[in-house]
Amino acid sequence: MSNPNDANHWTSTLIGKTLVDGPAATHVSKSTLPNPHRIIKPGYMVTMDFNEARLNVHTDDSNKVTNVRYG
């Protein structure tokens, strides 16, 4: 069983899925993401501070997850 605090868990759970605000059968609800987290769309500006507990979820313009990492 995957550890939900592990980046590999979130990578396998999120990559290729679309993020939505509410529950959905074929998408991933943002409410299931651990705190702290931030969702980063193309062109968004983000701070460069490193927070090893923060999950960074990179998406494309249609909210499909393209990359996941902690930091």
C-alpha cells in the first residue's frame, strides 16, 4: 500500500487525471490533496521557497495533472 505522504503515491494517483473542485468518478477532487499543497498551471508565478511538506501539482490549461513533486 502506498504512503499518502510519498511523492510516488501522488504521482501514480494524479498524473494524467483532471483536477476538479468536487467529487467525480473519473477525475480527482482537489479536496483529496494533502495540506499543504499548491496547484500550478502553465504561466503561473510561484514563490521559490522550499517546503518539503508541500505537494506541488503541475497541470496543463485543462487541469490535467502533468507533474507532481514535494518541495
